[in-house]
Amino acid sequence: MQPRNMSMSGVVDLAAVKAAQEAKAKAEQTRAETARQGGAGAVSPADLVIDVDEAGFERDVLQRSAEVPVVIDFWAEWCQPCKQLSPVLERLAVEYGGRFLLAKIDVDANQMLMQQFGIQGIPAVFAVVAGQALPLFQGAAGEEQIRQTLDQLVQVAEQRFGLTGLTVDPDAEPGGAPVHEVPAGPYDALLEAAVQALDAGDLGGAVQAYKNVLSDDPGNTEAKLGLAQAELLQRVQDMDPQRVRKDAAEKPGDADAQIAAADLDLVGGHVEDAFARLIDTVRRTAGDDRDAVRRRLLELFEVVGPEDPRVVGARRALARALF
């Protein structure tokens, strides 16, 4: 198992966007299979914290991550900061009531997992969501910071992958299997059609499928994010990157040239570059050109996600440029 970094904003390169869509589809298939088998009983609070080793990693972490976000605490008996952090994570796992599962891995007994995650020091905390691994933090952390990180994790897991967590019964016997009964939503078929279109390279079909959802439910978070990503990929698929970069360098005040280059910046993962390029262009332009640049910047904010710190900072910079 080679862990993959997953941007919490959902914006990386083309391969990562597709990987996230595939992970979501796999998570949905797992939940559907669980539902067909009649589901399982609620878990007890004691089942929210588990010890994991290399032999059980695929079953206890990768497979479970299709049902619930799995937070991994890499620790060791000799690690003093671990002895401070681990009890906090264990308490929060119970307090969050099944919105995430805490997996504890002793690095001394599981050196291969430590190497696969590229861990240089402990404590180190990762998460796995729908089979996708991402780092959360390393070293000692305050409870407020931990809570903020966990809140963001469970939000992304729910909004991007439909993972709302486990059902917890305080009276259940420890050792019960998790349950994740998620009723099919009214737009599941359309959202699945969009994912399939993306997998097939049919960006136009994906765009239309997301628009169909938004026509009835304008506030659908998953469809808004999917549409913004699909439209971005559609815009750049036929671009000649060298030509676009050349035009942008030669025409710093040309709105269309800078907009095209910003799209390429974002698809390549250069989020700050894309934002800075368009904000600078807002300062240089006026009238319809300026408005077009502003609208594209707002569209790119949707792709990255409104809570991303880079978006928050860019919004402030845009306000200063406009006023």
C-alpha cells in the first residue's frame, strides 16, 4: 500500500481529480453492498479506537475507510509526546460519536507501515478516506488545533465521499461490526452518471450531469464542486500549454491570456500562482475585461473550496484590488 496525498480542497492535477472520483465511487459501492447484506449492528464506544498491525491494515483501515474516515495515530511506547497526544485522540474519537475511527499503530512493531507513509518522526497522525491517505499533523498539537483538523476531515469525508460515520450505541457490546446505512439520495443516479462520464473522458457529459442536479438543487455541494472541476478540465483539455504560457508572458494586460494561464496553473496544482495571476490582472484591467477576470477567479475559488486558507487570503487580496 502506497499512501497518496489527497488535498483537502480537492484540487490537484488531473490524475488526482480522477482518483478522488474513483475513490468516491468505490466507497459508494461498498456502502451499497453493506446495505444489500442487511447492514450490521451499531458499534460500542470502545470499538471507535482500535489497534492495527501490518497484517490487518488492509481490512481494518483501507476497507473500513470506505465506511468512515480512519484517523491513524503512529506511536511508540518510548515516545513521551505520544503519551500526551494519544489519550486526547482517544477521547475525541468517542466524543465525535463515530464520525471517525481511530487506528493506533505501534511503529516499533510495524516498521513497514511507517516507511510506506514516509514518517520521519512521531507522533504522526494521518487519515485515510475512501482509500486515499493524507497527512494531518506531526508532533505535539493542542486540542483546539486537533479539533479544527478533525472537523475539516469529517466535513470533507461527508461532502466529497458521503461518509457520515458509524452508528454508536453506548449499550452495544464491544467487538460489534460497524454499520453505515446511508439511504440513496434523490440525485445519486445523476451524480454517479457524472463520475462515470469523467472516468470515460466525457467532460461535456459530466458537466451536463452536474448541471442537471443543480437545476433542481442549486445548493448541492457535491454537484457544485464537481461542476467547477469538470468545467476547468474541459477548458484546458485542448490547450497548447507552451502557446498559452507564451501569450501570457507577452501580454500581461490581456485578460483572456491571463485567464487561460491561470486555468493551467490551477490544474497543475499551482493554486497560489493562479490566484496571484488573476488578482494582478484585475489591477491592470477595467470594464468588461476586469469583470471577466473577477468571475473566473470566483470560479476557481469554487474549485479549491471556500474554506481553503489560500482562498480566504485571495478573497481579501481581490477586495483590495477592486476597492
